[in-house]
Amino acid sequence: LMYFGPKVGFEFMPQFDDGKIKIDIELPEGTNLNECANVLIEVENRIKHHQEVKYMLTNLGKISDLDIGPNKATMDVQLIDPKQRDIKLSEMISKFVSELADIPNAKVTVDYGSRTGMGGAPVQFYLMGQDLNKLEELKVEIIEKVKGTPGLINFDNSSRSGKPEITITPIREKLADAGITAQEVALTLRSTIEGLEASKYRELGNEYDITLTVKDEVVSSPEKIKQIPVFSQKGVMYRLVQLANVQFTNGYTKILHRDKYTSIQFTGSPATGVPLGNVTSGIEKKLEEVQLPPGYRIRWGGNTKMMNEMVADMLFAFVLAIVLTYMLLAAILESFIQPVLIMLTLPLALIGVFTFLYYSNVAFGITSLMGLIMLIGIVVNNAILMLDYTNQLVREEGIKPKDALVKACPTKLKPILMSTLALILGMLPMALGIGDAGKEMRIPLGIVSIGGLLVSTILTLIVIPALYYLTASKK
């Protein structure tokens, strides 16, 4: 248990082989639609020759509802049925990654087309704070630490540099000295650059706005914008440069908010064959090295958040099942010690669970947890059969515990083996993945059940009688 347990990976839910692949393409900011379309055509030409590809659906100018722009595109690829191809979905994704890696000036991300759970990227966490500039500084540090996490691929973030823009920052002290408010400066800028509605023109039932503004040549450069006149209520004229800082800055394509905090979203995916839990554990260790100032925090999202909540709920259900089983056994056997001996079959079952998961290369997930909870009520049956009959012989025939064990264990061996064999054979089709519909969910459940039953039955026939004899001898 101590040897195989740490080596078994943990994931939220297994990925289904539905043949769907999503390819996201992002070009440098400022790229037009024609250039993006040419790259998309290049991607199509590289993957359409594969016999496994059934059809492709492209979307130009948009990756998602939040990622929109002429430099972005996405492609949905549908493969043929798994029965008709010799290559797995994960292997096909790896092949696409290698074939599309050398496209110049393009960031190409290849991932599963559909995800179980909350959707989106499997790995999601948010850097949350108030100052966007400080978030950008922390973002650089987080990227440097997290990008080398073993098993993490497609690591990205939501922060993108936008187009250059002119930023005007009012100088509060100078505004106070001049008797001008920031709102008055803003209204002056708006009326000068965008214009203000001065009146309306009506003709034949139609109404037209009359907007008064200045010529574009007057505000075509930062130097000219600095000379925009701003009048105080006393009629004193000031130039904008006297009241505010005017400078070139880079804007942002989008600004996310989460729980009323300005946020930067980080996303990623586990590599082929790497469980999600292994990747998130590695990321958590890296994030612990980041020193966040007061008011800033990191929160998990997406499937990772759901996985953490699921683990907490399942552990509570596991502990509750153990407590209820112990209470029931104590009432049946009229003893507080013997139920403890019977409950020792659970760690014996865990030995088989993790051993079988390790050698079958299956990660421990939600269905495995369900199977583990189910085993609590199954693996104790063998010990109950032996100890209940042993107690009956001791009480009714008055023989010694050792003699009672020698008589009870061979007598109950046949029903124990028959019931265990029936359960294992019933779970065998599930563990072998017979049937295409949802086999990825059924395989871990079958492996956990068979491994726990088989090993716990063998060890129960040896360990439980020995412990019973030791406790009975002390009495």
C-alpha cells in the first residue's frame, strides 16, 4: 500500500474517446483576417490527409466568447469511430501537435474537443487582485515558476497586450489648485474628440442629431491633445498638459473579473498519460513559492475546483461509511473489539486496489472512489462469516478459540470463495472495458472492485483468524 499508493495518479474523470479534437490558433496582435485565414488553410492542408479525419469545422475571428479578434481562429476536428481506427484519440492529438509545431508566427494549441465536468481547460486557476499593473508583474513571476511543471502542456493566460493607446491621468493636486474637477476634464475631452450633441434636425418625421466637434487634424497626435484647452468656472484657460499626464500606453484586449476582483486566468492541460491530479499537485508546489502581497490571492477554477470539492465530499462519505459499518457490526457481534478486526479487511483491500491500478496503468478518479466506498460493505462479509461462526462454536459448544477457528475456517472457505468468485466474474466485463459506451468510466470501477475483492479475500483468510486468535488468547 505504501509502495504503490503514491505511484498511482489521480484525476477527476477519465477522458472519453469521442473523436473530437479542438485546434486553437492565435497570431500576433494586429494580424488581419486574411492572414489568419491563410494560416487556417495551412493547418487544414496539414491534417486533412489523415484517413482518421472525418470532417473539419473552422471558425475565423473567434476562439470563444471571451477570445474574439481578427488574429484568432479555431478548428473542430471529428475523427472516425474508434472501431474504425487503430490510433487512440490521445495519440492523434500528439501527432497533430508535432505536425503543426513549425507554423511561423502562430500559437497553435491542440487539445480534446470535449471535456467532462465544468468544461474549458482542465487546469484553471486565477490570480486575483485590484491593481492591474501589479497583477501583470505577478503574472510574469507565476509563468516563470509554473511553466516547467512536469506533465503540464498548453500553458496560457488570459492577459494580452492590446493596441497602443493614449492614456490621460489627471493630476489631482493641480486640478484642486485650478478649481477644476476630473469630470470637467473628461467632458472637455469627450466634446473635443468625440463631440457633443448640440441640437436636432427634424425633416419629414425623421430626426437627426447635430454633433459639434473639432477637426480630426486638431487631435491627431499626443502633442496636439496636450494643447486641448480646459476652462475653469472662473473662465481661466488651462492646457490639458498643465492638468494631466498624457502618454502612450498599451491597452488590454480583455480584463476579467472574478468575485469582484480583477483577475488573470491561467489555463493548461495535462500531457498524454499524465493524470490531472499529478499536474495540479506540481502547480500547487510552485505557487507556494510565490509571495503575494496583501489583497492578492490565487483560486482554482474549472475541473480542478470541482475535483477538490469532489475529493472532500467523497472522503466524508468514505469515513461515514466506515463509522456506520462499525456500528452495525458492533450491534450484530455484541462486541467493540471484533468489529475492529473485521474492519481491518479495508486496508487489506486497499493493497489490492492500488496494486491493480498501478499495473493496469489506470488513474484513481471519481469512479474509483465510488468503488472504494462500495468495497467497505463487501470485503467485510468474508470476515463476518468466519468470526460469527467461530463465536457460535465458542458459545454453544464451549470449545477453545483455536479449535473453533480450525473448524470454522475450512467450513466457511467454500462459501467465501464462491461468493467472491461470483462478484469478480460479474465485475470482469466492466474491468475489461467490454462495450463502447462509457467504458472509460466503467474500467476504473471494475479494476478497483476486482483488485480489492481478490487481495482482501486471500489476506482475510490468513490475517483475520490470526488476529482473532491473538486477541482471544489474551482474554
